[in-house]
Amino acid sequence: MARLRAESLRRGVSMAELIRSAIDETIRGPEWEGRRRRALAAVGAIAEDATNVSERHDEFLLDEYSK
């Protein structure tokens, strides 16, 4: 508890936020941010060419996430 309190003070966030962040990082894994960036880039690229992104976004994201 003391280490959690000290880290939350060092980062300037609540202990609850620190715990939520740790859980998110554990569940998502180290590759999450890279996958997220690729998916957003893909949607941006597709949006320039397609008029049906709002209808097919899951398909586009699945294609990008599976790379």
C-alpha cells in the first residue's frame, strides 16, 4: 500500500487511476499501442477512399488488427 501511495504521488494521479492503468496495461499487453496506431492509420487511409467506412469499420479494423 505504501508503494502504491508513493507511486501515485510521484505520478500525480490517484491510486485508483494507477491501479486502472496497471490493469489496462496487463490486459492489453505490450503490443496494444502499436496495433491501435495501425488501426487508426488504416481507418484514416480508408476514409479517404471509401464512402462506406461507417458501415464496414469492423471489417476494416479486423483486417488491420490481424496483420
